[in-house]
Amino acid sequence: MNVNGARLDYLTIFFESIGLVLDVEYFCVVHKN
């Protein structure tokens, strides 16, 4: 098992999940106004 590869996969999932949360929050803010 490649440790660096696994770490990169976790970072990718982490940043994608942050992006998803920000997209949802942005969507909510836009549709409140």
C-alpha cells in the first residue's frame, strides 16, 4: 500500500467535501434573497 497515495486520496476527499459544503451554503444564501 502506498502511504503517499492514500494520503493524497484523503486530502482529495477532504477538499471535495469542503467544496460541496461551500456550494450548498452558497446555494442557500442565494435563494434566501
